[in-house]
Amino acid sequence: MQFRAILRIVGLLVALFSVTMLAPAIVAVIYKDGAGRDFISAFLIALFSGLSLWFPNRYYKSELKAKDGFLIVVLFWTVLGSVGSLPFLISEQPKMNVAESFFESFSGLTTTGATVITGLDNLPKAILFYRQMLQWLGGMGIIVLAVAVLPILGIGGMQLYRAETPGPVKDSKMTPRIAETAKALWYIYLCLTIACMLAFWLAGMSLFDAICHSFSTVAIGGFSTHDASMGFFNSPLINLITVVFLIISGFNFALHFAAFGNHGMRLKVYLKDPEVRAFLYIQLALTVICFSVLAAHQTYDSLEQSLDQALFQAVSISTTAGFSTTSFSDWPLFLPVLLVFSSFIGGCAGSTGGGMKVIRVLLLNLQGFRELKRLVHPRAIYKIKLGKKAVPDKVVEAVWGFFSAYALVFVICMLALIATGMEELSAFSAVVATLNNLGPGLGEVAVHFGETSDASKWILVLAMLFGRLEIFTLLVLFTPVYWKS
């Protein structure tokens, strides 16, 4: 294990991350909200910490193996999440303790979107901007993690994307190709953010709100600058724009790269992809179910309003964004539970969405049907196919392994929350909201997590990390075999 080389990388990451704290400081100067000093202090502490890690190890540039990748990825999220909590710890408004600061920071960086803060409308603009920016930066990291890094590490069936990762990627070593891939993906991500920001602005948002909400929409994060979230704007047009950009961000970014890469626009790439087709069918089915129930119960005054709310909430919750226009937890019958369960599926692999990912659910489904066929014809050999490609059994096994680990982590986190005194429904939905990187839950966590105990917050921070790091990346560090040379 190349510990000193890894420390050098982490030091560089922290030093680079510290620079991002200057952006909210500039916002504080523009709006004269008095929060600038907090961000300058946080910048200096983070910069000093990063340089003190980097400087003693600056000459350790040895070749890193895939095994080192697990530790780097976990340190990337835990260290940056911890450093990201500095402005919340220093800030007088809102006044937050250590658990709340870490919870808010990790929720932003993992694009979970669960919050412990209330009274957002009265907070300094710099703090509001910083929360949104954390989600945007987290989204950037997630894309590179999902498209360029996890396929090399072979996490839970993601070997499937090894061949489709833009640019050839070797198995054993972290290659410079990751840097090239990252640049291309970030360029797409930036273009999407600008397009989303312009659309929001033209639809009637203020420039500040348009920038902030474009950050959390493209990152499928769910943070807002208002307590009422998207409901504050009360605009069907803004709702529709949000839905469109959530769906685009829910696609695999490697597909965006293929569609708009060096060969001009090739939109057929999306329709040919079985994962995208399944993803769109899921959104359509959820919207139809929600609309039918809302219309039948006359929850809203008109059918147009029912359709607007059904479409927005179905896409927002199932893609794991967690924006709200209304409290979906008050909807009739089974709708709140259906939407919460839909977040287990989440977005496509290689997107900024959370959950288990559509491709894995699709493969689990196909494997289930294969087992049924084998019961009828025990001697027949059935191959699982995605589109026209046969999926290796090794990948299917990895997906089953991922699913069982996901279920195990879910149960342990839920039992730990109940042990802290949280009631069962709230504990169940709190783990769903954090492990799937969704945001809002049901029961006492339907609106915010401010009422939960500090012990619960630490458990939920761990759940966010497990969800964002695709379970195995974090779980592998707890195995003795990983630390053996």
C-alpha cells in the first residue's frame, strides 16, 4: 500500500477543495450578508491542512494500483466531507454543532439533499450558495467515480461498463486516461448546468436562485434556497424544466459522451440503450400511477395540477433528487411508500442519481426470470441478454453480491437508528433517504432531519457514504484481506 503517495493525493485534493470556499466569500461581498469572514477562515484552515499533508510527501509519486483506488476514493469523500463542514462549524448563522455540520456537509457532497437547517429563506446568501455548490461539486466527483473509477475497481457488476468507459482503461493501474475521461465528462456536466441555469432564469427565477437550483438539479441533489423547495416558485414551467434536467442527469454520462462526442450528435445512442429505456418506462409508470390516484381522490383542484404534481414528484423522488413542490408524505393511499421504494432503483449507472441503479435492478429482474425458466427446463442453458449482448455470469453474481450487501447495510443502519430511540417508520424512511441519497423521508424526517439525535445523524452520515460509494468500495476496507500486502 502506497500510503505516502495516497497522502500526497489527499493533501492536493484538500488544498484544491479549499479554493472553492472563495466563491461563497465573493457571494457574501456581493450581497453584504456578513458571512464572508467565515468562508475566508475556512479557506485558510483547509489550505493549511491540505499543504501540511502534501508538503512532506510531495516526492512520493509511485504508480498506484487498483487496490489503492479503494482507499483513495473513500478518503476523497470522507476527508472532503469533513473539510466541507468547516463553514457550518464556524458560522454564527445558522448556529450548528459538530454532528449537524458534518451531516449537512456530507448530505451536500454525496448529493443526498437531507438537511438539518430550517429557516433557509432568512439565511445569508453565502451559506445558501455554499450548500448548493457542495452538491454540484459532489455531482462532479460522482460522475468520474461512476464512469471512470468504479469500472476499474469492478464494483458490484460495474465491470459491465469497463468496455464502454470512454477511452481505453487498463485494469491494473490508474491511468492518465481517467484524467482525459474526467475532462470530457466535466465539460458535459458544465454545459448541462449552464443550460439548466438559463432555462430557470428565463422561466422567472432570480439569477441567484437559477444558479443555485441548476447546481442541485444537474447534481440530482435536492437542496434548495427556500424552505418550500421548488414549491416556493409555484410555477408549472419551472417544475417541467426541473423534470427535464433531472431525467437528462439521470442518464449515464458515458452515453452523453457517446451522443455528443467526436462524431457529432447521435441521439440514437440513448434509445438503443436498454438501461435508458427501462429508466424512462419507470418514470412513465410512476407518473401514470400517481396521476390516476391523485385524480381519483381529487387531491388537487384540476387535472392539470394533478398531472403537474404527479410528474414532478414521481421524477424527483425516483431519480433521488428529493425536491418537493408539496408534501408528498400527505398523499393518499400507498403513493408516499411507492415513491420512497422507487428511490431504491434510482438513476442509471454513471449518472449523478442515487439508489441501486437501473442496470442492477434490470439484471436482478432478468436473473429472476432465468431461474423461473430453469425450474421448468432444468437442462436448458439460458443466457441473460441486455439488448443483443450476453451478460457474463460473473457480472450477474457481482450484482447479486451487491444487492445482498445493500440489504445487509440497510438492515444494520435501520436497527441502529431504532436503538437510538427513533420510531420504526421514521427509521426505515431515514435509511431509505440517506442510503439511496434521496433526501426527504416519511414520519419525523418528512421535512428535515433537525429533530433527530446526534447519534442518529452520525449513523445517517455513514449510510450516505455507503450509498454514494456503492457499498463495496467502503465495505472492502473493513476486510482483513484488503490490508494484507
